[in-house]
Amino acid sequence: MDFPERFSNLPEYAFPRLRGLLDSHAPGGAPLAMSIGEPRHPMPSFVGEVIAQSLEEFGKYPANDGTPELLTAISAWLKRRYDVAIGPERIMALNGTREGLFNAAMALAPELKNGKQPAILIPNPFYQVYAVAAAAVGAEPIFVPAGPETDFLPDYEALAPEVLDRVSVAYLCSPSNPQGAVASRDYLANLLALAEKHDFRIFADECYSEIWREAPPVGAAQVAAEQGINPERVVIFHSLSKRSNLPGLRSGFLAAGPESIRHIRRLRAYAGAPLPQPLQRVAERVWADEAHVIESRRLYGEKYDIAGDVFSGVDGFRLPQGGFFLWLPVKDGEAAALKLWQETGIRVLPGAYLARDVNGENPGKGFIRVALVAPKEETQRGLIQLRDCLYD
């Protein structure tokens, strides 16, 4: 029996790979998971109440693109947060943004670009769904390093014009996973100008936009509106998983130009998995509430401060501008993760598992990703043990 070749070169996913590295070894202390980005701050207190009020709607097929009330709530949030007017007709609710990041490529990436195989630009390291989306649409993935030499953001402008002319989609994550870098207004304006010049779309993964250290990150749609850019040029993706500590709700959204959203919704009608209606009711309430977001951000701020104190003086350490990961420099990420597990029981993710080898180099090899999702005291204990194990 034959299987498709297009997925044959996908490496094992990061977390099964991590289990293969660590699980045959005994932990050196009480296990502490700092490897996975699963928020553990309190979710909004009204979630259970809204589900209880909407229980009978589990007996109905859900609105495929999102209820009118949910889409209106998202549109209002975009106006409050970014001062951009994106109507409900340009928004689609998602069953988690991973679905959207994949299916938007399926709906919008063409089979040919200027008569050639299209290319999809991917920062390296990156959220792994970007690569499988490129494979699914038959595009060439071009992994662009996002390391300290470019402030942990990909320098797409440095690519050759003949490469850029083949690009159909450029993925960008800001604040970035795993590095916590934030794209500035100038960076986004330059990327939009590049997309205009070479005629490609930007898929802006902004799932960590509400977790920031000093100032709220600007958004791609916001800068596009300021610059008068064609709204078809940008698709934005947001989630309640990180913003509102609701990873199990599997609720997010995408917003796009009128023609793009028409194509995306048409594919969803055939192949999508809409969010159950009671969960859409929860999401509607959650997008309308900021109090829990402010409190969660305060808790992350305390953990940023702890990390800054613990790693003060560590060569190459930098606090993230946003998100909840530390991207810590080490000699070798796999060796560091194994040593940490065997000597302390702390579980972190080798940076190489989030990146791809290009010309024999993996830009994640000299890093580990550490999630600041545990309660403050637990996080502090883990970070101190990590520092003493790897840096002292």
C-alpha cells in the first residue's frame, strides 16, 4: 500500500521526540514540566456558567463560521485592541488556531506562482504547523533563520528577488514562539511593502499578542490599515488559549480580506470542524472581557521579573518581549535537556526540536525553550534549579 511522499520528510513531532530523549532515564528530582506551553493561570470565572446556560445547544449543529454574536464580539475586540475596523463578515471562528494556520494555506496558496513551484517562507525556529501546511499545498518551504543576529525575527528582505517572486505566503509569529521577539511597526511596514512588491500574503500568527512585558505589540492588520495596504495581503490569527488560559476550549479566529475569507469559508464548509455552539457562547463572553487578561499578564510580569533576577549575568540571556517562553542559550540543547532531567527532574524542550537543519545548521541547537506557565513559586524553584544545573 502506498503513502503520500509529501509528508515523508517530516521529522518526529517535538513532544514525542522529547519523550524519546528523556523517558528512558529516571528524573533526578520531583518532575517539573517546563516544556509545554499550556497556560496554568486561572481561566475566566464565568466559563462554567455560560456552558451551563447553553447546554441544550450541544444538541444542534454549530454555526460553521461562528455565531453572529461571536463574530461581532471579535470585531469589537479588534477595534478596541488595534483600532482597526474589521467587520464580522471578514472573520471566521476557528477550532484552535492550528486549524486556521493550516487550512488558510490550503484555501489560499496557489498551485503555481509566476509559472513556477510556489515557496512559503517560514521563520526558523517556528511553530511546526507552518511546515506541514507548506507540504500539503506542494510549496517549497524556505526556512529563514531567526536568531540573535536578526533580533530573533526572520530577515525576509535579505532573500534573493527571484526567490521572493515565487513566494505565495510568508508566515510570521509575533510575539514569536519560541524566542519571544516582537515585530516592530517598522518591521511590519517593511514586510508589507515586500509583500506588495513581490505579490504574496502574510499569515500573521499573533496568538501571544496579549502577553507582553513593556508595551502591547502592534498587529499586522493594524499596520496594514495605517499604510493603506490591500486587506487581501494579510491574514491574522488569534487564540483564547494563551490570552485567556483556555487551551482546552480550542477557540480562536482568523480575519482576512473579503476575497480571502470567501475562499477560506468555502473550504470550511466542506472540510472544517466548527467549534461546538456552547463553546462559541463562552468565546463570545471571553473576547468581551479584559479583566482576566490584565490579571494574567500581571502574573506573567512577576515571572518575567523572577527570570530576570535568576539569570542576571548569564551570558547571552535576554528576557522575552512577549509570550511566556524563555529561549535560553546553552552549548547543546539536547544535552542540556537530558542533563537537567537526570539531575533535577525539570523537563524542558531542546531548541533544535522547533527548528530545521538548513545547510547542516540548526538555529535552535544552542538553545532550550522553558515555559513560564507554572505558578510563581514553582516557576522560581524550577528556574533556580535550572540555573544551578546548567550555568553555575
